[in-house]
Amino acid sequence: MSQRIFLVAAESSGDALGADLARALRDRDGALDIQGVGGPLMAEQGIASQADIKGLAILGFIDGLLAFSRVKAAVRATVAAILKAKPDVVVLIDSWGFTLRVAQGVRAAAPEIKLVKYIGPQVWATRPGRAKTLAAAVDHLICIHDFEVPFYEPYGLGCTVCGHPALGRFKPGDGAALRARQGYTAKEKIILVLPGSRSAEIRRIGPTLWAAAELLDRDRDVRIITVAANSVRDQVTAQVPAAVRILDESEKEDAFDAATVALAASGTVTTEVALKARRLWLATSLAGSPGRSRGRSCSRRNTLR
């Protein structure tokens, strides 16, 4: 009998990780029975979501309170789907608050099911006490960095270091082809704005990034583009200035390669852009302050030279 694996992803970045993981697992064993909860990328891998994850990409404490009832309902639906599927292993991808509650629900109802956390909380940066909480909730952690492991050793949680997922997804991209498609010359400078894949990121950080882009757009040889995640495309479309070109996610690598500078919400995408050796300006929302964001440049040079 083939092994049953259940993947759980609650937002766009986790959906991409889940799709990558499903492909890798099937490459090793085509007989695996993989089910799950996720988004469109996992669905492309034949994993129809067994719970609705819409609106679960939450940023910060206040958004968490506002979405509390929705999150509770999604946790219940996800736990019920797992118990019905009776998998051998559940892989809980990123999304700390949501996946922790799913883990606790499954552990209470079916302790025989093995629970694996894929991408741990950033205990090395803030709230290290979450290491103890996670160790009590799951059987194993797959983490990005080797320096994460010592945080979990005191609590007996086994860890496997997988490296940053952006490294495995790296594609060179064709900036010249994108310029040709958009009608841009080789001399024109391109500002790539990446406001995030969460609704709260678009709302909080987007205005700061667009304001910064417009300051740089005083040069007539500057063009502004953005790559909109499918999950927030409508929201991005409603927010962007009129002159901005909105690109599909399928053009992401070409956009990275074409960009002179990128203005990005802090997240996985910043590593993807950095792999292109592009100048990068990061923005993040201040905790507990829905209307405030701050940014930092990764280059001391004039941004557009």
C-alpha cells in the first residue's frame, strides 16, 4: 500500500512550496498518495484543496484579530480533512499561526499521525519561545538555515536543513525579451515594484513602495513595472499608478532580469531578486501599526545609476 501524505499551505508562498514538494516527492515515488489543502499551484499538481484558504494570508496581530473567526473555521475544516484522509504524514508549510493550530488539532485527535513542519518560525530573529511550542506540536522540522537547529535542540525536536527554496527555483530569466515585449529600449531604466502576495502587505506597504517609485520616476527614461501575485492581482490593479505595467507571475524571472532596481516587500521574493544581483530596496510593516512601513536600501550607490 502506498504512503499517504497530506500537505497544508495557507498562502501563496506556501502554495508554491507545496507544489515544489509534491513534484519532488513524486519524482522519488510515483505511487505516493498526496492530498492536501492549498492554492492553485498545488492544484496544478493534482492536489485539490480540501478547505478554503482564501483570506488566510495574514500580516500582524491586528489582522489576525480581524480574521480570527475565518481562521478558526479553516483550521476546523483542515483538521477534519486530515482526519478523513488518514495520512501517514502531514506536512505543515510555513504560516506559523495557522499550521500550529492545525498541528495541535490533529495531535489531539489522532496522535499516531506524524507531523512535519516545513519552514519554521523565525525564532532566531524574534520570540525564541516558539521553538518550545513547535517542539511540543510536531515530530520533525524541515528548516532553511543550519543556524536554526540549535534553537530546537534543547527541546528534542529533530531538524533537517533543506536550504533556501529560492535557490532551487532559480531561473535565469530573459530581461531583453521582456524589454522587447513591453517596447522598452535597452537604455531605459526599469523600476520593479513587488508589493507582496498578502492583502495586508498590499494595503500597508504598497503605498510606500509606489511613492518611492514615483520619486525615482522623475527621470523620463524610467519605466515602472510590477509582478502581481494571482492572489492579490485585483488589489494591486486597483492601487497602482496609471503608468505602471502589471505583469503576470509567469513573467517574474524575466522581470527580475530586466530590472535596474527592485522595490520589494520583505519576504522570499527578496532572495529571488538578490540572486539576480539587482539593487534592492526593502520595505516592511511596523508591527501593530497598520498605516506605517519602513524601508532600507541594500545598496549605497545611487539607485538608478
